[in-house]
Amino acid sequence: MAIMNTNILIKLPAVKELTTFSSATIYRLISEGKFPKQIKLAERSSAWSLEEIYSWIEEKKDSRNGGESWRFA
């Protein structure tokens, strides 16, 4: 079984690919408190925690299915 490294950071293009959202939608959801905030790495560099993005996606899947994750058997 693979162990996920919880310290992996991803940049905006990867977040956009995982969520299918535009940059504007991602930043709007962040400002509304509905999406994980980015981590400031330097003055002009930010990234997101891959674990937090996956958790956010799982929460969306859970809410779609009435509170329980649906998984393939």
C-alpha cells in the first residue's frame, strides 16, 4: 500500500487541473472560506497542500452522497 506524503505542495496549475476550476474561481472560493488557502513560500510564490486539496475533494464527494464517501469495491 502506498503512503501519501502529507508535505507535498502543488502550484496553481496543478490545483486548477485537479479541481477543473479557473484561477478566479479558486481565489473567490478562498475569499469565501470555501477552499483551502495557499501557503506563501516567498514574496511572489505560493503553493497548496496536496493533502488539503484531496481532503476538500473528498468532502465534496461526501456531501454529494449524503455524508458518506462512495468508493469502488
